[in-house]
Amino acid sequence: MAHLEHKITEIAPKIWCISEYKLVNAFAIEGETGLVLIDATCGIGNLKETVRKISCKPVTILLTHDHFDHNGGIYNFPEAEIFMHPDDDGLSRSMMGMSPDGTYNGLRDFYIRTRGPVRCPEYAVEDLLALIPPENPRWEFSYAPVNHGDVITAGGRKLKVIHTPGHTDGSVCYLDSESGILFSGDTVNNSIILMRQPGNDMKLVKRFNETVKRLWELNTEYDVLAIGHDGTLMDKGIVKDYLDLTEGLLKGTITGEYQETGFRKGDVARLGKAELWYQCDA
Ligand SMILES: [Zn+2]
């Protein structure tokens, strides 16, 4: 079996991207007294070992949203304080229905089989499946709620919370003014998912439009986005692309079309670097 490891890349002084086999990213930010983790990956492979290569300081976890591919590795840090927006409460638990056998590892298995061949075709699915922890660890956790405008002080670093609903109700971005990096999770990256609304109602598109407007108004406070999937850093101009795309969809000057690609299907529209699955079925 090929020896697979999480890939660690330093993206700014004291800030690293941890790529979980190109399936999902977490980010580590080191301060004087601790290490802040933005998200905790899907929990495939040994995240604790990876994080300890970066720093042995106490860990605090800031979740961008409550999807299992971003918090599945929480079990590695039972001592960590965890922060999340309360509007996502119970969301990853409700996704257990996607697990073929109703187990946590069943969901990790599903994730590898569907995302692996698209996101990391260079790795054999069997090699990735072999990294699923045998003890079937849960990712349920208790957390401290964050709200829009909060500044979280952890480990000697300060991160500002920006509530950015759309992908999920409780999605947030974390702004690190010191580095000029916006940790954008699944709120803004190469390909954004908004679940299909009954009757193709555009309410969620409107909500996401308000989110990207909010992010673009703050754009003098950051230079780049550290994204949750498919790459590491993106120029902040992508936020403007999503703003223009959502404006166009709402005004009717842009219309998308139904597509099926890889593991994704639904109505999709594109502009510049932005790709929005705005009525997404899967
Ligand atoms: Zn997500």
C-alpha cells in the first residue's frame, strides 16, 4: 500500500494548511500559548499525529460549519474547546442517514468512495479506505456558540467571526487580521453548494447573496481566502465573482442549467472563477 499522509503546507508565518488526502482542508494557526484549528477534517488517518508535527501546544477548534467532513476528526482532541455557530446545531448528526450502515465510519467510507475518485484520483480508493480508524470514532461534541462580530481569543491569536449563511444556516468565516487571511470553509471556494429548495425557491440564493455582499464589504480586511476543498488559497476576487453571479441569478440576467458531474448534480451557474450549485440535489 502506498504510504499516505496528511499534507502540511505553510501558507503564512505560523499558519499551515492540512490537506486530508485532497478530500478536505483544515488549517492550523499557532499563537504564543496555543494552536487554533479551523475545522478538523473528516477524521481519516491520524490527524492528531499530523497536528503534533506542527505544534504541541493546546488545541482550540473553530468550526466553519457542522458538516461531517469538517468535524469528523474532532475525536483526536478530546480536551479541545470547540466553537461553532448555534444555527448549525445537530446538522452533522442529521446527515447520518447518508451512512449505508448507520455508523460514523460508514459515512467516512461513503465520502471516500464518492469524493476520492474525483478529488484525488492519484490515490487508490482502497488505500484511503484503509486509513479509516478501526474504532469507528464519533464526532459528536459540545461547543461554545459563536455569533456574528465575536472576536475569539484562543492560544494568543484573535479571530473575528463573520456569520455567512447559505451553504448551511450556521456557516461562518473566520477573519485573521494579522495575516489578512479569511478562512472561508464551504462558504466561498471553487464550487459552492446550496441545497435545492422546494419549488426552486430562490430564498437561499438571496441569503447567500447577502452573505457574499457582507464579505465583499469587508474585503479591505483580508487579501486571500483559505478554502475548505479543492485547493488551498484563493484570491479574494472570487467573492466579487459570487456577488455578481448571485445578483445575476436574482435579477434573471444569468440562468443556470441542470448538470451532473462527478458526485454533484443539480442546477449550476458559473461566472469568472465562481461556480454555484444553487439548486443542488446531491
Ligand atoms: Zn459543507
